[in-house]
Amino acid sequence: MIFEEEKSKIDFLFEEKGVQVYIKREDLLHEHISGNKFRKLKYNILEAKRLKKETILTFGGAFSNHITATAYAGKLYNFNTIGIIRGEELGKDLQKTLAKNDSLKFAREQGMRFKFIERKTYREKTTVKFIEALKKEFGAFYLVPEGGTNELAIKGCEEIMQKEDEKFDYICVAVGTGGTISGIINSANKNQQILGFSVLKGTFLQKEIKQKCPNVQNWSLINDYHFGGFAKINEELVHFMNAFYKEYRLKLDPIYTGKMMFGIIDLIKKGYFKKGTKIVAIHTGGLQGIKAMNKRLDKKGLSLIV
């Protein structure tokens, strides 16, 4: 183990429906490498060390939790880190960008180098031609995909569920790239149902998860709570997150866990789960994104996340 593991849970009971919901606090695993980023990076760090790589290169958007986690892990375990960031305009005045962007500022403070590229080019990030060009520019590196999802990341996410979690009927998790849910699907018991709450608009994730978990059937993808797509948010979700915090003193992030918890509670209200059901929801971290989202909300004159 290269990370010290710790976890905690809170639970609350929906008496009217007879459903119990527990929250598995993966966000407490590490202050800066929290939740599923902790899990995804664990075996990738070990593999980079085994291969004697000195540099880790990865991809992300301007407010990416994965970028900040990789930057911190690199500093912690003595790797150089390079972030290929979507948005060429962000690199034109880096100091101005860093002054407005706490995520990139934090990553920079950990020693991460940035390469900002236009969005059209960014879509080619998985092509051989693009990767070879990066190797010519930066030299040898260990590549971690956008969002951190690869086979080693899935292996790490298989460790989210532990022996004591076998009592739950449903395991719920937010889905972005499909890596976290794939690990959970692989490690869950056959009698447990896994519900993935997609934070992306569209149904393409269904196919990707099937490819990662071809022989497992006890999972479903819920596509009704993305609030317009990745990083999209509205007043309804903000009010829900603030009310949730007021009631349970637990912060949710606006990109992943906020949408998941909104979906879980809405499904409970609609009678989706039978009486006596025990649910565990995975808090995958990402709370550093609240500052960036509040800046966007403030510009629009909308309520802020507490």
C-alpha cells in the first residue's frame, strides 16, 4: 500500500419508505488525493515506479479533480507531472489564468507543467499520432488517461467495496468515465445491484461499461440526473445540495456526488426501492471543485453552494 487508507460512514433512514441509505466516505481517504482519484492512481503510481518512469503525463479540463490529484501524487512520490489541459486560451496569460483558477493554481504549486491545447485537438488525445508527438516534445513518460481510467484504475476501484459492505442491496455511484463503477461491478456480490448515475448527457457510457465488464449483469445506468451534462448545474441542484448539507453536515460536490444523491433521493420518493432496502452511496470526493463552480454561479447571479 502506498496510501494510508481510512474511511468513515454516516447513515440516515427514510422512515416513510422504509429504506436505509449509508454514505461511504471515500472522500476522506486523502486530503488532496480523495475518493476515486485515490483508488485510480494507486496502482498507476506503483506501475510507474516499477517501470522506473520519472514523469507522469495526463489530461484534463481546467477544473479537473484528476489533474489536481495527479499533481499532488507526483509531488508526494517524486514524479515530474505534465498536464495536457483542454482550452488553448487558458495558456495565453498563465498568471491571469492561475489567479482565477484555484485548481490549476494548486496543480502548478505541486510542480505540474501545463500544455494548453485547443478543444478540437484535445479530442485526438487517445490517438497514436498525438501521443507520439507528446513523446517527442516531453520525452519518456508514464501516461494516465483523462479521468485516470485504465485497467489499473479499475483494479484500484475494486478495493472500494469491503467485506462489511456485503449487507447492502444496492451500491450507488456517480459515473463519468466508467472506471469507478467498473471496479465496483467487478468486486460486488452477485446478489447486489449496482446503480450508476451518469453525469454526462447521452447513453454512450452504457456501451463502454459493458466492454469493461462483459460478463456481469447486475448493474444499471441511470441517465435522468445529469442536469444537462458534465459540469452543468442549476438552482434546483444547488438548493438540494445546500439543504442536504444543512440536514446532514455533509458536503457534496456539484459534478458527481450532488447529482447522484439527488437521483437516489428522487428514486426513493418515487418508490423505486422496495421497503427494507439497504443502499450504500459512494462519496467519490471532488469537493475542491466547489470553489470553481461558485465562481460560475456568482457570475450568473445564482445561489452559491455552501
